[in-house]
Amino acid sequence: MTTALTLVSGPGDHGDRVLSVTGEIDMSNAAEFGAALDGELAAGPAVTVDLTGVSYLDSAGVSVLFDRAAEHDLRLVAPRLLDRVLRVSGLTQVVKVMIR
């Protein structure tokens, strides 16, 4: 059973934007995740994506992050559960990732 995706946005501590994500990110909701991320990127030059509440991230979600990382200042905060996915995909080489 898939855990519903929840997206909450707001200001960060240093003038950036924060998109807090909980649930599972997969092909069924990657477009929704991408649209929320695009909205935050339009609101400010830097976005921190807080993935600490994410329990599953598939290639569709990783693709959303890669697509935006090429042109934007993204930072990720992720749980240890996602560390391997982020490293193996190469995402840790193109964005700053903090594992909690």
C-alpha cells in the first residue's frame, strides 16, 4: 500500500524556500512533486527539499530532482533510508545532500 504524498512549502532560515515532503514518491505522483518543486523554484533562487519524511523514492522521483538540479540551486535533506538511492543515482554529485 502506498503512503500518500504530502507537500508543505514555506520560508527557510536563510532566505531560501523549503519544500517538506512526506510519504512515497513514485511514478504515480512524481508529476505532482515536480509541480510543487517548480512552484518553490519560481518563488526564490534556492530551495531545500526536506525528504526526511519520505519512506520510498523511485526513479521517477529521482528524475524530478535531476531535472531541476541542472538549472537551480537545490539542497536535499534526506533520511538514511534514502542515502543509497541518492548516492547510486549520482544525485549526491550534483546537489548538496545532508543525511539525517
